[in-house]
Amino acid sequence: MADANRSAAVRVLVYSSDADTRRQVTTALGRRPRADLPPFDYLEVATAAVVLQQLDAGGIDLVVLDGEAAPTGGLGLAKQLKDEIAACPPIVVLTARPDDAWLANWSRAEAVAAHPIDPFRLAEAAATALHSRSAA
């Protein structure tokens, strides 16, 4: 991220079919998860169709996908987004357990965090994903 953009809010799309999981993500990350990141502004989404619609519309800087969402899991959705959207924003996937990190690699997500959501690990995953985009 360029220094000029540090004050602009990062638009974060949070996808889960579970409203509680979406709340956990937004609460864990908060308004500004780390000092080296701009403030976060959230868009909560409950269906894969709306995720696709929002990413097609643009303006999303970071995507957090719940791997346990149903009927469309976040890992498969991440793979689809990376395959179909040319300028896909960085993705963080939430997995059921740390040992599932290999699935995140398959999905081509930039970062992974495991359930239960740990605010420090999720903030680190978000920063990793965002910084991977600025390094590209």
C-alpha cells in the first residue's frame, strides 16, 4: 500500500452463512486491527452469489471467507474467485482447524486463519494478505 493511501479505509467483504461468524470476524478485526493498516470498513455477506456480485462491482480491498459456510464453502469460493476475477482482491480464508491450512494453499488465498477466531492471528492474516497485494 502506498503511504498516500494509508488514511483511506480498507473495504473488507466478510462472507459466512453464519451471522455469528461474520460478527466474530468484524469484532476481532475491529476498526483498525494494526497500526500499519488503514481503518477497516465492513460489508457482511451471507451468500456466495452476493460475494460474486460485490466483487464484480469492484471497490473491495480484502475478502474474508468462511471455509465452513454452507452451502458454498469459502475455500471453494476462494478458488473460484481467483480463477474468474482478473483483479481479485487478496483473500483470507477461515478454516475449521489449523491443519486445514493446505486447503487455503489450494484455494490460492493469500492468508489463512483457523476457527475459533483469534483476533491477533486474524489481524496478522489480514495484514499478510493486504501486504501481499502491495508487494505485487
